Amino acid sequence: MNIAIDYIKNPGDLDKERIVFAVKNDEQLGKYLIAESVLTEDARFSARIKNVFWFPDQELKQGDVVVLYTKSGSNNTIKNEDGSTTYFYYWGLSEPHLNDNKPCVVLFEATWEVRAIQKYENQ
């Protein structure tokens, strides 16, 4: 993965709760999804995935930063003094991540195949 979860700031405080991602190499952000889950007893995450957020298409450069607030808001960007860019996105959740016992977030790098579904007609 060319994007990594760097840290989670202010967990449990919906107004400030956010996940910060480091961009390790140039990458297309739209290949990534993040979801809520819970840790299992063996320190893995449960298949009980909820509240998926699929990032929009955005070309990223090494050294950029992506910040995902869990609350609602308007996406924006700022240019940093070092020439990198910080991208701000908003998940639109109504509650913070600490609603479950042993909460966690899982970052997915996606590949996909799309096929249209033809309308079924009785013959």
C-alpha cells in the first residue's frame, strides 16, 4: 500500500475525531476504502464491517497528507510550506468510532470488476 494510517486523533470526540494518512509514494486515492470494525480476541479484525467510506479520485504525491474527519463537513485542501498538500475529507458519521467494544478502522486497497445487471424478464 502506498497510503498508510499514520494515527487517529481525538477518538471518541465526534467534532475532532479524525484519521490521518501518510502518502508514502505517488498514488490514486480513489483506490482506497476505509471501514469500521472491531478487534477480535486474536488481535485481528472482525468480518463485521460497517460505515464504509470510499475515497474520491485524487492524484496524491509522496509526502502529501490525507485527513478523514468522522463528522460531516465540506472537503477541502491546503498547500503546505514544504510543497506537499493536505487533503481533508468528511465521513459524515453521526457518532464517533468508540461506540463498540475494541473498535478499529480498516484501510482497504481495492481492485474491482464491474458488470451491469440486465433486467430480468419472464419468458
